[in-house]
Amino acid sequence: MNTFALPDLGEGLQEAEVVGWHVAEGDHVVVDQPLVAVETEKAVVEIPSPKAGHIGKLLAKVGQRVKVGVPLLEFEEGRHAEAGTVVGELAAPATAPQVAAIRAAPAVRARARELGVDLSHVTPTGPGGTIALSDVKAAASASGGGQAPGTLRGARRAMAANMARAWREVVHASLHDEADIEAWPSSENVTCRLVRALIAGCKAEPALNASFDTPTLSLRENLTIDLGLAIDSPHGLFVPVLRNVAGATAQDWRQKIDALKRGVQDRSLTPADLRGATITLSNFGSIAGRHASLIIMPPQVAILGVGRIAARPIQTADKSVVLHRALPLSLTFDHRAITGGMAARFLGAVIADLKCAP
């Protein structure tokens, strides 16, 4: 037997959690055939086979956390095949584990683990006998199950570790205000307007699009605005990155945002999609809430939160009071690096841009 270990997944990642096996003991595989899905922090990554051959033994269980360099499986010796060519036995041995018959996407497997659902007991309704996310939810509901108790896993585990680190390192301070958006047409794309306004804020105060280095107490302004977008999902909080937003158009933003949301839904984001944000936007008001005190992920120094749009009384120039649609804003900043004046000027520029008609 010769082993295949968890490879270096890049970006300093030291371990991953096995989400689901695509092969069983005795299976024949070819080069680059997906072997196993693993979750690294917030991304699900497919690990391909480095060679053609037969699987001798699976060495890691679903749900197990494996460090880089630790063996995942063993290949059988003496049963080789040319890359991409199947020779010898075509059918898997009768003793192959039954788990190989379970067909489910990595996101479905991850959700099943979170809900404590055994996929071998789920009736699939998807194409070709594939277990769908709705099948997992139905099984959990039928058993009276909910979030499985115990150690947090996957995205929830990464969020717990990251939030604890951010709270220890950053000196959080917040400013709250609101923008009068009565001039917006009903068809206005809220997210795109928020991106545009955030760019205006960064132009007014570039320091809020900077990175703070704690050991040296230094602030480095970033050349591009790489916007982290907080996206809620059943699997936890994801913050994929919209790159160089100031160098793109509103149409570009919309297409990329839609793609990132799909990536969150089907767990197809890569670790690179989730790293390198220079400032973050959280539109929590799409669910509920007016203002919030948010958490900054270092080395970022600011996060802009957006609350629920609602009618507010506004005094006009002639002293009369009318109801206008208002957009609540919450700016949390790292007070080690950003002064209150800087934060206020940033927020003022955001508000001024939001008030403008398209």
C-alpha cells in the first residue's frame, strides 16, 4: 500500500474537515478524479486523485479534522492503471462500504452533519437518486431534529474562532446615522447603491480602507477597495470578497455578487474567494434591525452596517414635517487606527452619496 496525504491547500491553512468521500474501498480511480470533499474554514474543496489506481483503504472518517500531511487513504499496490484508462475489474467489490451509494453534494452533506441527519436513512428525491437539501431538511423535521449539539464545525467553527480573535485585538467604536433615500426610484438596486456609496466614503477618507498591523502599530492604505460582503446562510456567516469595486461598473458588481451568493449556497467558494477584504459591508437590515455594533476582522479597520429601510419624519426647508424613506447606517471602526473625525467624514460622504438621485 502507498498513502495519499492531505495536500497543502495554500494560504496558510493547516487542517481541513472531511465533508464526504466520493470513492469507496476497492474503487478504481483515474488521475484528477475527485476523491474527497474537505472543508477549510468556510470553503469546501474537492481533492483530486494524483494517480490512477485502486483504493485500498480510507483512513479518515466523515467529520474528522485532518492536518496537512496526514494520510487520507491508501492505494493498493500491484493493481495499476494508466492515467485516464480503466483496466482490470470495472465493478466495485461486493464488500465496498454502502456509503459509496449515497449521492449528495458537499453542501448537502455538511448540512446533514449540522442537523444530525444520517444520510443513509434519507430517501433521495434529486436527479439520479441524489439527496437534495430539501430531503435533509425533511428528515430532520420528521425526527424532530434541529442543530446537532456538540462541537461547532465548518463555517460556524471558523466564525467562533475569528470573532474571538477580532474581539481580543480590535478596539471597536461605532457611529450611527441614516440617509434620506426618498429620491430613489422603486427599482433602485440597494446593494449596488451601497457599494457606490462605500466607494465615495473611501475616497473621502482612504484610511478606512486600510490595513492595521498590530505588532508595529502601523496603518497601510490599500491601493484597491476589495469589499467583503457579509452573507447569511444555513451553514453560517460567509464573507466573500468583491475585488477592486472602484474599477468596475454597477453591472459588474451585480453579476459578481450573484455569483458569490450562488457560491455560498452550493459551497463552491474557494479559500481565495474569502480572503483579502480591505473593508466589509453588512446589509443585516434585509432581515431585521435598524442599527448594530458590528465586529471588524483584522487587519481591516472598518465595517459598514445597513439597517432596515423605513419611513421617518423629516423636517423640510419650510419647517413642515413629512415622511421619507430612510436607510439606517452603522459604521464600526478600529479606534486604534481611526479617529472619530475620520469615521464621521467617511460616514458623511456615504450619506451624501446615498441621498443623491441615480
